[in-house]
Amino acid sequence: MARKTTATREAITTVAAWTIGFLIFFPILWIIILSFKSEGDAIKTPLAVLTSDWTLHSYAEVQERSNYARHFWNSVVLSLGSTIVALVIAIPAAWSMAFVPGKRTKDLLMWMLSTKMMPAVGVLVPMYLLFRDFGLLDSRIGLVGVLTLINLPIVIWMLYTYFKEIPGEILEAARMDGANLRSEILYILTPMAVPGIASTLLLNVILAWNEAFWTLQLTTSNAAPLTQFIASYSSPEGLFYAKLSAASTMAIAPILILGWFSQKQLVRGLTFGAVK
């Protein structure tokens, strides 16, 4: 029997949800607030920060000092490029694991996931040497390849989960009607898994957009994304909190807007197949 929802229970749940949501979002909110303060006001006590004058001076200095448009474009190219390449590889791989299962499918999935458990710094030296020898340092192509590889296990795992929820009888019927492997994947499987593919795409874009370790180690200027843009405001001379907050706000604003407008699709995809 379903649990009866009372007005009191609903109110408590709503307050708890908003409280948790605010606590999670508060660091981002504080960064946004500091970005509208001067350097002198940004280091004051929280109450003094809130009551001090608001200004766009930090944003103006960031625009004068850095080429935001170039870093933004690099982030777009790297995140979208790595996501598209990952999907092209992951969709056939997830199809084969979901509908042509072998004895080692689970072992293979666990092995792929285990690669995410290794500290990235453990392979930094060989990766750096490979990039140097092949002329890929500070190049978009090289970073697209790295971001694709580090997120590919998660993409395959997610797509495998979604594909497993699709009845195999549908694909068998398509084969009886003469569909080949290409038609089966493009015209039968992919359209049915659009919610799952969309959520996977969005999650991979967010992960690639926020990736800092490899983008900081393998780029300097030409292919530097917004993570490098933020890091440039941390120097041995000290932390310039207002300008650093302004740069951070400018870097996270696009992905926040994307997440806000795609939240329904993201939730729908992440819960795809959860209800039998």
C-alpha cells in the first residue's frame, strides 16, 4: 500500500530538499558574489563582503588581461569533439555487449571501469612523452583524444545500461524484415535509446568541460580551455580572489546554463529504465 503523503510531510521534504540544494550550490553562489567585489572587499569577513559596493571592475580586468573568447571556443571544441567521438565508439561497443553477450562481458565492463580508478598522475609522464614525440602538445586533436579515452568507460557503461532495457525481440523482428547491422543500430536501437544517449551526451560534455588535470598539463596557450583560463589567476604573487572569482564565473556560466535548460532531459535519461 502506498504511503499517504500529508501536508506536513510534504512541507518537511520540500524544506529539506531546498536546504540541501542551497548548501550544495552555496560555493558557486559565493564565487558569483565575490566576482562583483573589489580585491579589497573580497578578503573581508562574509558580512562585510555582502554589504560592500558591487562593481564590474574584476570582469573588466579579466577581459583586458585574457582572451576569454579563445578559451571558451577551445572548451566547446574539446567537450563536444570528445563527446561525439566517444559516442561513435561507445554505441557499437555497448550494442555488442548488450545484445551479443559473452562470458566475459561483465569482466570487460569492470576492467574498463577500473581504468577510472587509477590516479591520472600515474600515467602523466608517458602521456607527456607521447604527446611531445608526436607533436600533440598544446593541440586540440591531442586533447580530444585524451578526453575521449578518460570518459569512454563511463559512456559505454551508461549506454550499456540503457540498451539492456530495450527488448531484444524488437531487434530480432528487424532482422527478420531484412535489417542489417548498420540499419539495426542507426534506425532501430539509437532512436529508442535517445533519452539515454542524450543524458550520456550531456554528462560527458560536463565532464570534459570541467576536466582540469590533463588540460593544465598538456596545454599552454593555443588549445588552452577555460580551466587554463581560471588557473592563470593563481600566481606566486598571491590569489586575486575577485578576479579569480570573475574568471571562474565566466567559465562555469555556460555549463550552468546548459544544465539548467537540459535538466529535464538529463533526469529523464538518468532514470531511463529505472521503472519496470
